[in-house]
Amino acid sequence: MLVTIIRKELNMLFISPLAWIMLALIQLVFAGFFLVRLDAFLEIQSQLLQMINSPGVTETILSPVFALAAIVLLMITPVLSMRLLAEERRNRTLTLLISSPVSITDIVLGKFLGLMIFLAIVIMLIVALSISLRTGGVLDWGLILSNTLGLFLVTACFSALGLYVSSLTAQPGIAAVVSLGVLLGLWMIDLVASETGGWIHYISLLKHFRYFNQGLIDTFSVAYFILFIVTFLVLTIRRLDGERLHG
């Protein structure tokens, strides 16, 4: 049943023109920024060659692209996650879904994984841009792997949060606004953490992603991301379980 739900969510995403429009716009933004960074690198390449331990093409071009991708995905994930459960409730099909002989866990994981597969395509497009530089220079594959893993984990956090918020309302628009508001709040926490440090540093999603962006796969950050994802998935399961029990 889990595979069936994942397939259904992917069909819903790819049937919608919104998904294709978003893919095109996202790729346009990433490709444009990628070309701007590439042009800037080519202008200073001769100067970099004269430096000892100068930053390479990966640090100069690709790390900023992955950093931009984290912000863009923070903005678009609420739009994609808003319909996952809110639209089911608005169409009055959620009651049928949770009363069917399918476990709540399968329903939640199916919707979450369906969205993540779609977002993984977005991430793979960035990796494809990275690989395109292979013909013109030496790439730091460790840094690319670190950025890819970090971007996937932080996007999974955005999706888990968006799915939980979607379970709280029957209005997809409200779910999108609330999810975006919370994620922007977490972004503001990152800005505050950059200036003040202290304990607030540990609850900043983008602060943890910055370690991966710099090439450091930090085990504490990995654990934080996993805990964040699991927490909101469990909250969503409990929310739907409560609806099933109370009708």
C-alpha cells in the first residue's frame, strides 16, 4: 500500500501543471545563477592560479548554487506540501482514506516520500549542473556529495514540517502560508544565530546546512535533521490517528 500511495502522489504532482511550471522556473533560476557564478570565476581564474591553496571551481561556483537552492526549496516546498492532506480534507476524501484498511503510517510516509521523490529530481538537476563542469576543471566530489546530502536532508525537514501543517487544516492556502511563515522564522533564527551564536545556534536548520555547504558532514547536524523529520512525521501520524479514533 505504501508504494500505491507514493505512486498516487507522484501522479497528482506530475498531472498538475504547477509542478512542471515550478520545475522549469527552478531550473531557470539555478541555471542562471550557475552561469553568473561561472562567468565570475572565469574573470578571476588567472588571479586564483597565482594563489596558494586557492578555492577551486567547486567552492567558487557550486557551493553558492547549493546555498541558493536551500533558500529556493524553503520557499517552494510549502506550495508543494500544502495540498498533501489539506486538499484531502477539503474534498472530504481524508475520512475515507484514514478509515480504509491502510495504516496511518503508510499514508503519512507515502505522501512524504512521494513529495521527496519529486524534490529529489530538483536536487539531481543541480547535481547535473555540477557534473557539467567536469570537462573544464577538477571537481571536489567530496564537497559535492556533502552539499547534495545536506540539501536532501534540509529539504526533507521542510517537507515533514509542511506535511504536518497540511494535516491541521482543510485549506491548502492556509497550510502554505503557515508552513512558509514557520520556515521563514527558522531562516530568521539562522540570521540571529550567525550574529549572536549561543544556544539558538542549535535549532537553526540553515545553520546546520551550512556545515554541509562547507564540505563538513557533521554527525550532530545529521542527527538533528533526522530528529526534526521523525518528530514532524510522528506528529502527523498522531494527528491522523486521533481523527481515526474520534471519527
